[in-house]
Amino acid sequence: MNTNQKKLSIVPVPHPQASILSPTINPALRGNDNEDLLCGKCSAILTDGVSENTIASRFAAPFQLLIKCPQCGIYNNLPAKVSS
């Protein structure tokens, strides 16, 4: 089965209220979807088999959800629901 790969958008400076995942190894998340999410800067695999749709349906953050790439240190935007 071929896996789709999608680069995430990068965030140069996180907002002070952003929720940040800071994994120490890649991939940070593993699942069974047909999509991998890649770092928008260095293309490291941040999620293996976890799609944007899964992130959006299962994760929520008060402002925004970011994942810091352990390889290059850049912040990537995850498409989580914004909860107030």
C-alpha cells in the first residue's frame, strides 16, 4: 500500500498560548491511516500513518497545536480543533 506524504506548515515563532508536542524521536505518532505528516522544513516523518483528518477529529487545543521536529527544531502546525 502506498502512503501519502504531506508536509505540514511551519510556524517560525509559536504563539505564547500554543500547545506544543515536543517529541524526542520521530515519528512522534503512529497509526493505521494512509498518510504520513512530514516536517515542513526538513521533511522528517513526524507521524507515521496518522493523517490530518485523524488529528483534526481526535485532538483539540485552546489556541493551536504545534509539533516541534526533533530533527531540525522547527515548529509545525497540526490541524487540531480549537477549543475555547
